[in-house]
Amino acid sequence: MIRTKAEILVNQEIAPGHFKVVLKLEDFSEPIRAGQFFHIRAGSDYDPLLRRPISVHRTGPTPDIVEILYKVVGKGTRLMSRRSKNTYLDAIGPLGNGFKVPKSQSNFILIAGGMGVAPLVGLCEELAKFRKRSITVIIGAKTKDCVTCKREFKDLGAEVIVVTDDGSEGEKGVSTDMLEPALKQFDLRKDGSSPYTTKDTAQITIGDYCPEVGIYACGPTAMLKAVAKIAKYHRIQTQASLEERMGCGIGACLGCVVKTRTGYKRVCKDGPVFDLEDLIW
């Protein structure tokens, strides 16, 4: 983690109210993992006072090039959207813990709601480096105009499923509506039978399931709760990047704690990526 000056190389609106920024970090060579974030001062002074935590979207050809995505939702992000090329942002990072992919997994479902697509593109890039891995990406958005990153996922070889609230693109509904159908492509039990055809699924134990499938999620709390319920039923390991308001970004202010099975954890320091089964909603 370092504090650095970040030169804006690109600040482009890619969808209504959605922006992509390419940053060049001064004197920076630290490794960045998918799921980590930077704490960015949005204005040129101390108004607004608090920094904005923004996930790393993807990294560039050199360690000092970073892409981030953000949506204009308040004063800070509105100020960022007005920043021009060759100006500088004050950034601290990379912060937090990223996604951890078990070597045993060969099939992946990435599910995003809204701006939850941002960190999952970087994760998809990491997964695409390994051959013989299947990647399914479910993107949920309000309307067709709000669908982002579809082309990036497809270029990485992923199967992409789009869901919109109004049905203007893809299926009508929410992203979690498509999670069960996406899981049907896998034999989730080691003996090859599927829980979808098992009469007494209540008696299936954790050991019955194949560990080769993993779910990786990012999005609103309501979406993550629904993902957790489905993952728990099918006993699939699931990691999620949480979206929380943060004050300091380094674990000192305790403003972003969440309840887990081992006590309260700080999203900025202990996360933002957690095993979903460890969270208590």
C-alpha cells in the first residue's frame, strides 16, 4: 500500500453516468490482485473530505497503469467525472484482500449486479490465462444502456448472460434469476448425479459435491443475499466483493464492519472479498 499521484490518461463516459478512468501511478510497482481497491480523493482539495473507495477494474501492460470504473452517484464521483486528461488524483492503494482461486476449480460463474462488473473483469482476465477452464458471466443491470463490460468478458472467452430489470436487453429480471439455470450445466455431485433430479436433496451432505465449481460475485447486498442462499443450498464455494461505505480505507475508523461467523470484520482491511458462507446477514 502506498500513497501516490495518479495521472489521468483517460476519463471516458462509457454508458450514461458510467465512466472508465485509466490512471498512471507515479513511482508504483506493487502487484495488484483482482478485488483490491484504491482510496481516491475525488476533488482537488479537501471537499469532499472523505476519499472514495473504487475497485480496480483491470491492470495495464505495466504495473503503474490501472483502470477503474465508477458511476456518478454523488458529489465525489461527479467531481471525478469532470476531471480532465493529464490532471492528477491523490490515491492510496492497492488496499484490501482480493479474490483467491483454488487450484482445484476449473469451472467459474461470475455474477455481477450494476457496478459489480468492475472487479470481475480483472478476475476474468486472471482466469482466462489458464486453459481448460470454463467461465460463465452473468451481468445484471437496470436497462440496456447500463450494461457494461459485455465485450470485455466475451473477448476473454467467457459465456455472457445479460439480465435487465426492464427486459430491454437479455432476459427480464435480476442477475440471480439466471444463477440456477447456469448451474445446471454442471454435475454438482461427485457421483455424477445432479441435485436437480434428486428427490431427497435435504439428505445430501457437503462431501457429496464436486469442488470444481466456484461462484464469484459483486453487487448490492440484496443480490449477494440471494447468491448466498443458492450457493448454500448447492454447497458451492462462493466469494463476494462487498460494497460498503468506507471512511479511512485502512481499518482504523471501523466504519465498514460486517458481521461474520468469527466476529465483526472490516470490509476495507479484512475484505472487501469474503467467503460468502462466513457472512451473517
